[in-house]
Amino acid sequence: MSQRQVLQVFEQYQRARTHFVQAVAELSARPQNIGTLRDAGVISLLRPLLLDVVPTIQQTAALALGRLAYFNDDLAEAVVKEDILPQLVCSLSEQNRFYKKAAAFVLRAVGKHSPQLAQAIVECGALEALVICLEDFDPGVKEGAAWALGYIARHNSELSQAVVDAGAVPLLVLCIQEPEIALKRIAASTLSDISKHSPELAQTVVDAGAIAYLAQMILNPDAKLKCQVLSALSQIAKHSVDLAELVVEAEIFPVVLTCMKDSDEYVKKNGATLIREIAKHSPELSQFIVNAGGVAAVIDCIGSCKGTVRLPGIMMLGYVAAHSENLSMAVIVSKGIPPLCTCLLEEHEDHIKAAAAWALGQIGRHTPEHARAVAETNVLGTLLSMYMDIRSSEDLQLKAKRALKNILQKCTYLPALEPLLHDAPPNIMKHIVGQFSKVLPHDSKARRLFVTSGGLKKVQEIKAEPGSLLQEYINTINNCYPEEVVRYYSPGYSEMLLERVENYQPVL
Amino acid sequence: MAALVRLETRLSRLREEYFLKNRSVDEDRKIVYKAAVKIQSWFRGCRVRAYLRYLNKMAISIQKWWRGYQSRRYFRKMIKTAYFIMKMNFYNEMAVRIQKRWRGYYVRKYTHNYYALKKYLEAISLNNEIVRNELQEYAEMNEKKKKKKDLEKKEKEKKYKARKMHYLLSTEQIAGIYNSPFRKFPDPMELLLRQSKPLSHRQQQPKSPFTYDLYDWPTCKRPPAFPTGEPLPPIGRQKPQGPFRDAAEVLRQRYKPLEPTLRVAASISSPLEKAREEMKREEWRKCIHDNEFLPFSSYHKNEKYELSIHASEKIGKETYGIKHFREVQPNKWIAGKV
């Protein structure tokens, strides 16, 4: 046989292998084929092809494996069990960039499903190889490596620590400075996943100088990149006051406020989250945000969005108002209360309503002026109905009750308290009547109004145990009025008068 | 004798008379005795009662006097306490007035400036207005940009379509579909067709392998397109033509690690000098103060006695209590005027 015929056999075999691997890769792109492929034992077939002589077959086999593992965690476990990972890790350092990308894709696909699989990846020494990939010239390789590291670090803080120990963070910070948008996105998302677990990890990220670059990227017009950058900054800032101050020192204000006007909903949500994480630590930071006009931007954002996107903004207003009464007054002056009231009324989700109730409670609890500003919007009735509604969740009921209590203990604005007299349960009634008993002895116009609006009548109808606080309050109120008036409004007075008519002996 | 007879006759009656007399006397005596006893007892009773009354009166008088004395004492005490309470109330009132003034002053000076707070809140609302306006402008600008981009995209698409459908252009003989003879003037599409250059049939340049979209690559959003920009390499890879050295060799040479000579690797100063410097550094580090340790007598011999802070007096007389009573800290003031 001639040499050509011998070589032809080999060419046929190579063509067959190429065709098989390309077909498997195409089929694994569709999720419905994966069950069939798994039953056909595709992983054990692909494994030797990873070591094939022809680089294209290797790459395509790796790509196919990655797609299979991405959709299904059984297959990902099978990939780990068949000892494919060590081979991938070894070849990561040697092969060309297409193979590196495919291998990084496989590692990412395996690592995304559960912490145990990610731990298996770490144990076979993949982290060092991935970190070496991060230094590669090709941006696609860097992106694949960064993405894989991000998925590994996402699960828990030990895995994040392992990623950091492998020296990934400075390289990720270098990746952020690259011109390709996709690479920046992935690097920002990985930094966000690393720093979200604990303050030490966040500090490591900060020490690598990430904050300055992240802060510059807020101005980038790409919406997804902004999302990731804002998320990374908020994960850094959420751990402690010092980290939040570092983030603020990077001069993100007032640039962050432009994110609140972005057309993308998630950019608004992440921007509000970042401002919330900064504001919640200390009054000085909240003061700084208020001075920069952050409260106005957040309030406008709440007004323009619907649903869970509003939640971080609502919580931010609550945190700012909770620190001190001056800040709470600043929130009121910036017209913060009407959007919160509309939130309470319009939203369907209970946790958003609970957050709005909590925020209103924080605003109104400081002094009578604050309570008056909250009560004037007639939101106390809504809070009461939410507390009494049996369909509301326990969390919502609890927060509504606390907010009501806190506002009522300082509220001296009687026109808002009167409608509550009619439906309140006893534990809230005590506070309402207490407030009346504090205000009525000193204000004659209020007394008159109280009588004409039927409040005195309602108070007489309240049954309280003698000696309890409620009874004392009722007595104080009754002492503000002449006896005939109190008797006139006490229940059963008409019957009493009629009885007296019956028993009267006419004077002839 | 007659008397004797008379006596004898009387004798027989004598015993009776004697007995009767004795009896009557006896009875009288009983009555008289009882009367006398009664009189005496009543008289003694009178005396005793008079004595008791007297005692009573004396006792009353003593008690009266004593109670009066006690009440006057108590009354004096009550007056003293009432006076004391009145005084204390007055002092409290005055103290409240003083404290009221002082607290108002102190709060306004050092703690809380009401007018500053008012101005601050006004400034915040102003600032919020400005920020809202700026954000509004920013949002409008973004909207405009987006609209412009959309418009441009549409324009580009239209132009591309016109280039593709160039054959629909009308000629002298046949009016095209966009140039109906019944129309007054041709359709804008017709004008666009006239302006556009026809698309050539030449094959498009094969896309270079560096322009594939990284963004969509491995997550299968696009139909599978293998990233093989280069054609499959043949089985037997040939070396590149030309006087090139083997790639492995070149890389080995380029990344050869540094192997310095012993002279270069060793430091400039000899170990002896280094050890000397080390010793000096240690001494410098360990030396905490310059005073040598001396035993007590010789160390304290020539020392001058330094006054303690409490005993040392200021130059001149103490001014607190004479010139001023209040401590003022101007650097902690929050408002300017006093």
C-alpha cells in the first residue's frame, strides 16, 4: 500500500472525530437534547477527545463539555467524577487561546451549580491556572477566566478567600482597565462576587485599588456595565463605615445620581442600593448624601418605578431618616412622604409595603412636627388598616404596628387622630387616647372640635379596665369637660332620661 | 311605906318597863345609829368628792397648761417649716429663671442654632431643585441621543435596502414602481434609489477572526458558530519557511532566568561590616533613655527640687472668682455673635 492510502485512513478518522465533536457541540446547545446525550454516555466519549492531537477537536470537545455541564448539574458532577478537571487544568497553561477559552468555560459551567462542585474545582488546582489565564493577552481568555473565578467565588466566603489567595484580585483590577466592555463587565461582576461575603475580602479588593477604576466606570454609557459596577461598589460599601467612606471619597457623588435617571430599571435599582448601603452606616455619611442632593434623586426614582425596583430607595429613605431628626426633616422637606404613601397604597408585595411602613415610622417618630407632617397625608388610616388586615403577612403587621406606635406617641395633630378612634384595636387605642388626653386640657378650640366631631361620644363608649392607663387617659379627657356634657354623651343616656320621665310624679 | 308599895307594884312592871324601855331605846338607837352613819357617810362622801373635784381641777389645769405649751411649740415649728418652704420655693423659682436663661444661652451658643437649621433646610430644598433640574436635563439629553441613534439606524437600513433594490429604479421607457406617471412627483423612495450606489456582487470579505462578538460567545445565544477563523491545519505541520530559529528555542532564550555571578550576587559590604552595622542598630534600638542607672544616693544628690503642679502658683493673682466667673471657649461657638 502506498503512503497516501495509509494517510487517507488517518484523515478519515480525523474527519470522523471532527464531525462527531462538532455535532455533539451543536446538539448540546439545545437544552432538550441534553437528557438523551447524557444517557448516551457522552462525557466518557468526550474525555479522550480532550487529549486529541488536533487542537480544533480539543477545543470543540471542551466547548461541548462546557455546554453540557452548564445546563445540568448531574452532568457537571459527572465531569468532576470522571477526572476531566485535572486534564483541563494542565492544558490551560499550555494550549492556545481558543482552548483556554473553552476550558475556562467548562470550569465556569461546573462551578456555577453548587459550592461542592466549586470546591472540587479549587482542589484540583484550577485557581492558579485561571489566574495565569488572567494575564493572557487575549481579552476573550481573560473574560473566560474572570467569569469562571466569579462563579466560583459567588458561593461562600471560603471559596472567595481561595480565589483571593490565588492572587486574582490585582489581575482583575487590571482587567477592569481594559478597553473591552464585556471584559470590564465580567471583571466588575467578579469583584462584586468576591467582596460581598466579608469585610476582609472587601478590604482586599479595596487595597488593590479597585474603587478608583470602578468609580470612573460609572460614567460609561453601557447599561449592563453600570449595573455591575454599582453592584460591586455597593457590596464593598455595605460592610463597614470605613469602607463606605472610602467609596464616598472616590467622588462618586453626584455622578451616581445620574444613574438614578437611567432608562434601565436595574441600573436605577443598583444605584439606589449603593446609596442605601452608604447611608445606613452613620449620620455623617447620610448628611453628606443629603447635601449632595441624593435624597431628591432617590425620591424621584421611587416615584418613577414600580415593584421591587423601588425597594432599595424606600429603605434608603428610612435609614437616612432614622439617624437624626435634622435628617428626617430634610427628607420631609425634599417631599419624601407622598411617594412613600403611594407605595403603601399601590404596591402588591407585602415586603415592599412593610419597608414603606417602616420608613414612614422612622420619619415620623422624632418630634411632633415630624409626626404632623406624616399624619397630614392621612397615611395613619392606611397603616391601621394594614395592621388589622388578616391577609397581611406577619412582618407587615409588625412593622405597621411599630410605625403607628412610634408616630402616635409624638403626634399632636388631632384631625388626623380622630378617624383612628373609630376602628383602632385596644393596644393602639391606648396611644390615641393618650395623645388626646395630653392635648385637650390645653386647647379649648380642640375640645370643641372633639365634641362636635363625635370623638367624645366614641371615647365614652370605650370600655377600659379601671386602674389601667387607658382609664386614666379617659378620666383626664372627661375632666376637661363639664359633667353634663360627659353624661350627655355616655352610652345609654337616652334610656336613663326616659326612665326618669317614667318615674316622675307630675306636680299638680 | 306607901312609896315602897308603890315601888313594889311598879316592880313587877319594872322589868317589863325596863325591857320595853331598853327595847325602844335599842330600836331608837339602831335608827339613830343608822341615821348617824348615813349623815357621816354622806358628809365624808362630800368631803372626798370635794377633794376629788379639787384634784381634777388641778390636773386639768396642769394638762391645759402643758398642752398649750406643746401646741405652741408645734405651731412654731410649723411656721418655721412653712417659712422654709416658702423661701425654698422662691429660691427655686429664681433658680429656674436663671437656669432657663443660661440653658437658652448655652444651647443657642454651643449646641443648636435654630436659624442655621432653618437656612440649612431651605438650602437643601434649593439644592434638591437644582439637582432635579439637572437630572431632568440629563435624562432628556439621553432620550434625545437614543432617538437620534434610532433614527440614524433606520436611515442606514433604508439606504442599505435602497442599495439592494437598485433595480427598481425607473428608466426612460419604463416607469419604476415608485415613480408612477399618475403622481405629481416621484415617491421619496425613488429619489433614494436614484442616489444610491448599487451593491456589487463581489463576495464580502471574510470576517477576520478577531472581530467575533465576545459578548455572546459561550452562552449559546447565537446559533453555533465555531470560532475557527483559520482553516483546519493539515496533519503534518511544516515549519515556517525562512531562516527562523525554532520557536521553542527562541522562547527558551528570551525567558532564560538570570544567573548572576558570585561577585554580583554578593552584597557590596563585607559580612564584617554588615555585622558591625547590625550591632549599632541594635544598640540604637534598645537605648530607651540616656540617663545611666546610678544608685540612689549619688543620683539624687545634685537634683533640684521641682514643684508639683498643685503647689506651683501662677504669676500674679488668680483671676477666676474675681475677674471672671465663667469659662468661655470661642472655638466651640456655633454662632458668631455673643
